Amino acid sequence: MAISLDVALEKACVQILNTSVLVRVVLSGRRKSMETEFERVDIRPVLIKDKIQLQLSHNDGRATTVKNIQPESDLILTFLNSGYSNILVEHTEGSMAIRITKSGEAHVGYEKKAFTQELSHDKKKNRLLDPTDPFLLEVGITDHKGNIKPSKQDKYLQVEEFLRLLAPTLKSAIEAGQIHAPSKEKPLSIVDLGCGHAYLTFAAHQYLRSIGIPVEVTGIDIRTASRDRNNEIAKKLGITSTINFRAEEIANTTKQSADVAIALHACDIATDDAIAWAVKADAKLLLIAPCCHHDIQSQMDVSPEPWAGVTKFGLMRERLGDLLTDTLRAQILRIVGYRVEIIEFIGGEHTPRNLMIRAVKTNAPPDSIDLTRYREICAQWGITPALESKLPAPFIS
């Protein structure tokens, strides 16, 4: 419902000051003609010396800054009216969301839902990766004291969130018989395509070994410098028997098979090379986070009506090209026998490239409508996805 802004902010302030049930507050977005000091501010109640205070945290792209303030009406209203267009207030029995329009009107929504209040001042982080693991020091994510470097906070979080997706997906695939149960005699084979500095490659290796899964990991990257650096790190860590790196193009790698194929932010059609390799190698699980999408965008010469009304705006044309590219990639994977999901694997405040294609090989025959829709989309836009040309018959037929 739409109400006056002053009334909406007063209502939000009242809920925030009720610290006995407050869970968190999130300020984000920017109101028209206003500037905000930070992209996002998170506020939560904390118990310090038997008194509840409000802990504010924000990130400037390099480090997260935290400070505590008293729960006072004037101070809270100042923050609420400091230029943010979206205000979310969660309490133990539900939430209140305020969206401030360009005209300055407040649209307010309520949701009934149970939330848990956490008053600990130093909130314990439930990390999959032990910050003291030597590999984090060697790849430059932590310092010699085991502290995450401020400049690597986002990278560390990306890797953590990737593992949070990998672990349950892998477990489900093994339980369903889609991937063999790993053993010392037949370890789980993982290939990281376009591994670069190998943050993810080492992380997957170390984490899976830490939970008792035998693995054999290979990192592929075209740069010989990356290969040599990463192999040297593996040597220093004493893990060369279960992890290795090769300087090869993804499309022409000598590695021929894998149970799991991963590719994090391989640029443009390098993502298609990674998917094509995985399909031809009969990989059972694919975790692909695409990067830039120039190929389809360059083919969008004429937009079918009524889409010309969207693509006349450069930014919208670019984003629509992104969506078309990954939609067609997912559709191709469905056609060749994978169950496919497209999900967000990390918040957009940490990286704009936060989409992931998760695919599990089921060998289920595709519905005829899948191929029909794929062909119709390509025909309407006059495009040919790079992935199709990299998967000749009988894959796409």
C-alpha cells in the first residue's frame, strides 16, 4: 500500500526501536536526486555489557566497517531518510519493506514469517574453509596470521558460497547414483576449466578432502605462468599427487573426462568451450558461472517486434543479450540430457557476475517442446549460439 513517506519512516523507526524483537535492518538502493554514502547498510541489534545497541556495517569495496550506535529515535530517522530507496525491517514475527518511488511516495509491504534474533556482538562465522588452511595464504587470500585480507573479502566469499552449492549438489548426485561413490581406488574427478589463480580449484580440493571425499583435481588455463605458479603452490602444500595444473586451451585440453566440471567466470565463449568440453567428456555435474556475453550481443542486429522497444536502449540490449545467452545454454543442456537450474550463487553487491548454471546429467530424453522452443528463439533473433557450433550432431539434433 502507498502511504506518505514520513508516516512510513515513523512506522519503520518504531519497529527498529523495539529491540527486544528486532532481527535486522537493510538500507539499499538510491532515491532520485539523492546520494548515499554507501551502497548498502546493514543494521542489527547486539548485546554489549547487558545493553542492546545497534550495530551498523557497510562495505566500501575494500573492507567492511562496523560501528555501534544507541537505539535513539532521532538517529534512526536520520539514517532512514539519508537517501536509500529500499528499507527492510525484519523482526521475530515478520518483516516490513518500504520502497520509495521517484515521486517520493512510500509503498509498504508486510510479511508474516518467523526470524531468529542473534544478539552476539562478534557473530560467529560458519565457514566451510578454515582461514588457517595454508592454501589460502599461498594463493594470497589470507595473511600470515590467518586473517582474510580486506582486498580479498569478496573473493573469499565467492569461493565459500561456491562450496556451499557444490557440497549438497554433489551429495545428492552421489545418493541418486548419478555420480559414483568416490573411493581411494576411484576418486572423484574434478576439472576446473579456466582456473586462473586457482582459488576455486584449491578450495574444492581442500574442502572435499576435509570432509573425507577422495578427489583428483585438474586445473586448466591457457597461461603457462598460471600453470607454473599453481603447480608450485601444490608442491609447497605437498598435494601434487591429487591436484595438478595444465597450460592448455579449454577446447583443446588433453584431459578427456571428469565427474565434475566447474568454470568460474570464463570470459565470453570460453564458457561455451567449458560447457562443450564437459558435455563431450560426459561430466555428470556442471557448475558454470558465466562472465561476459559478447557473442550473442554481436549477433543481435535486428530485434523481432516488439523487442525493438527494449533493445533501442544500449544497457537493456546488453542485459537482454546476457539473458538470451544463458537461457540458450541451459536449453541446450536440457536437450542433451541434463537437469538444469539457473541460480544466483552470491549477492550482487560482491560481484555483478553472480549467476550460475547448475546441471546434473540424468540422460532423460528432452521434451520435443524443448528443442522446438530453442529453434524458435534462435530463428526469431537470427542468432546461432556458439555452444551449438561446438556441439555437433548427435548432441544437438
